[in-house]
Amino acid sequence: MFRQLVLARIIEPTSKQDGLRVLAEAGLEAVSYPTLKRHLKTFTPAAFPDQLTHALALRASLGPSSLVLFDVSTLYFETDQADDLRRPGRSKKRRLDPQITVELLTDDAGRPLLGRGVRGQRGRETHHAAGDQRVSGRLPVKNVIVVAGAGMVSEDNMKLLDAAGLGFILGAWMPEIPYCTASWKKYNPGKEYEHGQFFARPWPASPIGQRKDYWYCYRHSADRAHRTLRGIDEQIAKAEKAVAGEIPVKRNRFVKLSGAAKSLNPAAHREDTRPGWHQGLCHELAIRPGLP
């Protein structure tokens, strides 16, 4: 029955009840809907997904050095009634409907290894650490290094990953120019950063054992600097039109509102174009344990 459910979703993603029609059209003898509902509880105990995950991992031939991909997404329901699982939460499309959050882990070819649905009010950054701890516990791997972008990074996540004994490489934007890159500029007056120029800075472990060794690495991207400046120019142009009444005021940090009065926000302009901000520097890595 589980195989039939999977086949029906692959052939035509639809409801469980309508999936029986899909199977019949494919020439398969499907179980009845009451039988399907009666057996669904077979798949809910932890033992079943654990066995399935282990079988999928063996099929994917995970070795000593394997890349796996983890992401989360949301599925909303067209109902006003929330319950223990379906709850309103963060939505890219700003929907207010109850939703669930789906976690999925795949190998580098896109074959699924681990998946589940959880309560919908949690943000993306709260899922990553929990998901990676399950990876290390359910898959036949000894060491896990988490690689994540800014959407999955939070201070609490870093603490959870560290406490779980997992290595991590986290990428994020830098709001300030780091000391090591500022020092290079100081001792190389008149020179500009080169595209791809790389800087690294160790951050030794806390003496009271609260964290392990980190390395912070920075890289300059000329393309990113160009895109950042172009984006600032576009936002300023929109702000000028909004102040002039040519377009409605939406989210724009360069527009200052004081009651019904609208004006440009010079402080935001100075902040976003101050020396170094637009240099395209990216806080590329924070690595544990202390390896450059």
C-alpha cells in the first residue's frame, strides 16, 4: 500500500482518495479507501521512517565523503481552522492560512533520504540543527559537517550544532568591514580589493569551554559589489519617485515618513554607501573544528 501511495504521487500529485483513481488509470489494482485509511497508522511510528531512511541511505551508497542536501518548505491549507500541526507561521507569500513545514534531505542526485512534516509556525532557521542531528543518528555516517546559507543561520543554531558535535560551514553577509580586511586596506593605501581576494582569521576556543575553535574567512566579489551598488541606486530612484508622489510608498528604507509628510532618508543613504559597505565582502565561512 505504501508503494501504491508513492507511485500515485509520482504519476499525478493529488489527494490520497483521488490517488486510487490515478492507480486504476495506470492499470494497477488499488486498495479501497477504507483500507488505505486503516493502514496509514502503520507509517506513523518512528520505527517505520527510521527503517525507510536507512534503506534509502544504503541505496544512495553514502561513503566516507558524501554530499547531502537539506531544505525546508511550507505547505498551506485552505482552511481557517488551525490545529496541533497546521498553524499560521512565516510565509514567503505572506499567507495567513494554517500551514505545515516540510523538511527534506536528499543525496546529491536528488534521491530522498529523510523527510517529515512539522508544525507550521517555526521559521527556517529553527529547523536546520534539529534536522542535522537526526541525520547523524539515522544515516550510516560518522561525521557530519553542515553547510548552510544565511537563511539557515542563527546564533542558537550555531550553539546547537556545536553542542551536538557537528562541524559546520556557514555563509552570511557582513554588516561591518572585518578587522583583517580593514588592516589590509590600511597597510596597502591606494590599492583596491581584487575579485576573489581571500582573508582568514582564527577565533580560538573559549577558555571556559563554551565553544570550540572557529575560523572566519572573507572573500571579495566584484560582481556582488556591483549588484549591491546597482540595487541601492534602484531603491533610491524609487524613493525619489515615492516622495514626488509618482508611485505609492511601499517598503523602502530610503523614504522617511513623518505623519503624512514624505522625504528622503539621508541617514540610510549614508549607511548603505559608506566606505567598505559596497565592497562586496562576504563572510564566507565559520568552521568548527579549527581547520582553515
